[in-house]
Amino acid sequence: VPEPSSQLSVAMRVVLGLAGGAAASLPVLSSLDPKAITVSGISSGGFMAVQLHVAFSSRFTGVGVLAGGPFYCAQADVAVALSSCMTSPSLISVTQLEAITRSTALTGTIDNPSNMANDKVWLLSGTKDTVVHNGVVRKLEDYYGRFVKTDIKTVYNLPAEHSMVTNSFGNSCDFKGEPFINNCNFDAAGELLQFLLSTTLTRPDNTTAPAAAEDFSQEPFLPQAGVDVSMNPTGYVYVPDKCKTGAAGSCRLHVALHGCEQTIGLIDEQFVQHSGYNEWAEANGIVVLYPQAKRNTVNPKGCWDWWGFTGVDYASKLGVQQRAIMGMVDHMLGNGEVVV
């Protein structure tokens, strides 16, 4: 959601963790299909979704992005993030970012982009978004068009401000502010899931609310104690009843990433419970993983790292936040944690 503040001008802020008792362990689910993993996100979560999709393209089959830009757009520079990648998309060279992607893949620190050829890409930019310029998302469309054969779907005509767009919850469609979830009479979560999963999904029964997502400890997937990578001790996961004991491969996994200023410390569980994913998940056997970032002194708005505050490798398979999230994915699939 709103832009990262310059690291040079950030005042000291109190880091918000999650109060309360110890969180449960992330479940291992034999019902998950390892070949049906998708990811989506809003704003900083959209940039992170792109990073995960590109860096781990052998693992993901599709991506949904609301108000996000191309892979490595900021090039590890907060000034570029604040200008080219948010307000001045004419400064973005997609040709350069394509070349960086292809050359980086040769080092093995991201997967071969040829893996994305048959993937699905769903993009949304609101016409009233005053934070991430529509042209940034169009540059993302151009970027993916150089790797993905045909399956790119765009939504560019919705009068939405910078927000997670829903059809039933949140502020008015043109409102800018917490919780950055806006009711635009458009079900973004449902639309992107239906497109990414290439199937006709069962429409949720809106007369019955889904059960709440459950919390889990993210700490087993984070670096050693004392290293702050701007991730909350607790994350969330929504597991439909049918996926708790279902047959092997009967359920799909989707990773949903919040934006800046949508952390638990700022808006409680509103993104986790009201962004629209859980209703579709319950009706269709989709497990939704909600990793959680947190605020710290170099990341005062609780964004995901898409400009390099966790290190120069942030966008690659070596990035600490990327590895943590993939560690969660591997754990749920029964593959054990990725060492970070």
C-alpha cells in the first residue's frame, strides 16, 4: 500500500510484534498439490508476489498483482522505488529488466524464466490509484509479455484507489486509507483465483462466513535470533476442512501477501479475514498462506522488501524474506524448511 519512506529520513519507530501466547506450528498437509501453487499481492505484496514468481518460477504456476510493478524494478535503490516504480513509470526500462532477469537466471540465483511460458498472470490497477501509477502496472504487463505466451489478464477500468478490492468489505472504492481494503463491488480475490487456477470454481455461499484463519509461528522460518528481517513472529493460514484430511493432491496452495500499512500491528487481522480469499478457499479446497511482515526502523510501514532493505539479494532465491516464505511453502508440502 503507501510508498516506502526513504531510509535516510526515517525516525526511530517502535517495532510492533504480536502480543499473546505462543502461536501454533504451521501444519503439514498431504492434500496439497505441489504442482498447483500460485501467489498474489497488493502493492508491496504485489512486488513481492512478482519476485517470488520470477525467482521460483519452477514452483509457481501463476501470479495475481494489484498495484505492483516489474521484477527488480527498484534495483536495490529506495530512490528508484519511490520514483520510477511508483510515480514515474516512463523511467522504467522493461528491456533492461528483461536482460537482468535473463542474466541473473544464468547464475542460478533465480529460476530459468522459460518456466513462466505457460503461467497465468492477472493484473489490476485502479483508475483512481494515487500511490502506484497505472503505468507501472502496464510496464509489468509488458515485462510479463516477454516471458508468458498468452495468459495475461488485465483489469484497468475499475475506479479504485490504492487498495485490496472486494465486493463486500471495506471503505468506498475511491477512499485512500486504512485498512486499504475497498468495497468496489468487484471481487478481486475471486477473479484472480478463478483465472490463475484455470478451472470453474464454485462460487462461495455468502450466507455462511468461513471459519477464521489460524495463526502460526513464522519464527522457525526466520534467520537466527537477533537478525531482524522485518517479518512478524506470527503468520496466518486458512485451511478448508476438506484439505485437513483430503486425498493427496486434492487441494491447491495460494500465497496471499498484504501491502504496506496492512500489518497485524496496524489493521489487526482485517486483511487476513476480509480480503476475500477465504470464502473461495473454503468452497474450492484452496489453502491460503498469509505470511506477515512487520515494521522496523528501516521499514516503518511494514512493507515487503522490494527495494533492498534486507540486503542486495532481496529479489533472488537468496533473499531472506523470499526464503522464509518458501520455507513455509515447503514445510506445508512436507518437504521440510528451507535453511535461512
